[in-house]
Amino acid sequence: MAIPTAEYADTVTTRTATYLDAVADCVLLLPQILAAYDDDPARREALTTRLADRESDCDDHLRSLRTDIARATPNFTDVYLRADALVELYACIDEIPNAAETFVRDLDAVSPELDPQTLATFTDVAALAARATRLLVSTTRGYVQSLTTAGPSPHVSGTVDRIAGIESQCDDRRHAVTSRAFDDLAVADALLVRDLSRSLDTVPDAVEDAADHLRFCWSGDW
């Protein structure tokens, strides 16, 4: 059943907001999981389960969005005219909760003893990733909303640049924690820290990739 033109933009923007909120909620659990890593194993396990559930919610919301876009009656709203680009953007954003879930599963699989400095660095990177995700979610929501109204879309380049800066901070911390691990730990333990830091770093990397795609979508409006 096709979605009537009058309802199309509202449906997409509402479902977009729901999807983006789920993405942000998923990543926000990362620093909480790491903060509970040593001190509260039961809380850590519960938060890990919750993150996996939120990642599944993201998948469900994304499927609903794709279905709504596919069922739309042809119309001249900017949301409809940019539907393909939006679907690609949503797919890029979906890599963020995917990366978050992969990291916590990697961490849970090995459950290593992490020294306080390494754990603090991982927690810091996770918090930065959550911050970058919130920036992306807020700006993406505003961009999609602007496609339902008259006038140009709001600039996104400032936010994209801020996200790139946050991702660079994450890279710096990944390099530092890896270098310190090889200086202070046995090779096997250092390799484990390196692999976990790489897995965690895929989260801010995914945020930056999605932000770059958002800028690409926005550039088509100018």
C-alpha cells in the first residue's frame, strides 16, 4: 500500500528521528560498559545485552524506513527526490551501532585484564565516539527535517569538521595506548590491546564516514 504524498515527509522524518535516537542510545552505552568493566561485572553484562538489543532496534527501524521510502507515492518533496541518497546515508549510519556491537562482543570474548590506564583510554575513546554520534544525529535530524520545508538546508560542514576532529583525537589515543602496551606488556598482551583498540576505533571511524556522506548529501542542495 503506497503512502499518500501528504503523509510521506512526516512519516520519513518521524521514523528517521526514531532511528537516529536508537543509534545514539546504542553508542552511549559503550562508555558505560567500559566504566563498569572492572568494578561491576553484572552491570557490564546487563549493559552489553542492552547494547545488542539496541543494535537490533536500529536494524528494525532502518528496515521500516526503507519500506516506507519504497512504498511512497511519487511526489515532489525533497525527501522523495533525495530518497536514494537518504537510504545510502542511513546505511552509512547503520555501521555505527554495528561497530559498537562488534567491539563489545570482541571485548566479551576475551575479557582481558586491562590496566587502569588502558581502560581509562578505552573509556575516553568510547565517550568521544558517543559525543561524535550525538553531533551526527542532531545534524542529520535537522537536515532531513529541512527537506520537508521551503528554503535551503542548514549548513552541515561545521559539524562534519568537528566530528573529524573528534575522530582524530580517537586516533591519537589509539596510537598512544598501543605504543604504551608494546612498551610495558608482553607481546601477546600488547597485541590484544592493539586489536581491541582497533576494534573500538571503528566506531568513531564509522561516525566520520557517515558525516562525510551527510556532507555529500547536503552539497547537492547548493
